[in-house]
Amino acid sequence: MSRTFDDAYRWMRDGTDLFLDVAGSFDDAALAEPSLLPGWTRGMVLSHVAANADAIRNLVTWAATGEETPMYASPEIRTEGIERGRHMAADALLSWLCDSAKALDVDMAALADEQWQREVVTAQGRTVRATETAWMRTREVYVHVVDLDGGVVFGDLPADFLAALVDDIRAKRGMTDDDLVTVGELSQTAAWLAGRPHDLRSAREIGPWL
């Protein structure tokens, strides 16, 4: 499908609300439990999403000021953001998660049309327009809310988002129509392409994405 900036901005806000709602249901014990991402606790998923908001906010600052502001100062900084979730108490972690999401939303809302069109560089080295940051954040909150294993599955996510996600991952993985599993629900195809648990029996195993 052809997604628009307005689509991504709407999904980002809805997905953030969903992620915060699910995250808010966890106490210290629950956050220490494994997520659906191998080797990651739920707390690590939360801290990654919180740190991601801060990182994308750096790109929004870049767009607002025109001054180069990388997402992460180094790969080690990104890893540290994930690892913080192993040790932070639920209250502190949830506060960081909420504050970072709110700050990102405020900064995005302040961008003028011409600032949204400025080019920024992602952590993977891709040069994109600032408008792409809304889609980048959307993927994080919607895919990782499933990883929390808190009752939300891919089938609960908006169908138009799932269609856009499938197209995006296919392109990034360099997959052709012949590589796709054509029998199965859209949600299961999206889960498979993202390297998450799925029920597509004929699908080959591929590694996690995002």
C-alpha cells in the first residue's frame, strides 16, 4: 500500500497510546519477566522504546534547527538505553517512557511544513526527510507492544498499518513476491516478516527485524 505522512502520524499517536496503556499494567515483577524478544525482559523493551523516543526527538531537533543531531551518539549509547530496563524500577521506567513520548509529540507538533521536509540521517545511515520519523516511531510502538506479551497480538493492530509494515519489511529485506507466503492472514504475514511468532506453517525461518 502507499502510506502517507498523515497515516504514519495517526498510527504513531494511536500506537503510543496503546503501548503506554499496556506498559502501565506492569509492576516490577512483571517487567523482570521475559518478553517475546529472545534475551529481552519486558523492562528492556520499555527502556528501548523510551530511548527511541529520545533518539527520534534528536532527528526532530535536527529538522527544526538544521543542525546535525544524530539519533545516538554511538552504538554503545543505544545498547545502554536498552540495558537500563534491566535495573530500573517500574515507576521510574514508566515515567521515562511517558515523558519521552510526550516530549517527542510536542516537538513534532511544533515543526513547520518546511521543517518536516528537511533531510536527516537515521541510525542506520539512511538519509530521509523528517516526515519519515513518524513512520519510524510507529513501527517501534506497534511492533514492540506485541513483544511485551501483555495481551496485544499482531491481529489487534490496524490492518492498514500491517499492510504498510509488510511492504516496508519486504523492501528492507529485499524480498520478491516469490519470497512471500501468500496463504495466511495479513497479521501472520506481518509477524513472520518481523521475525516474530506466527502460525504460517510453510514459512521459512527468518531473523528478528527491528
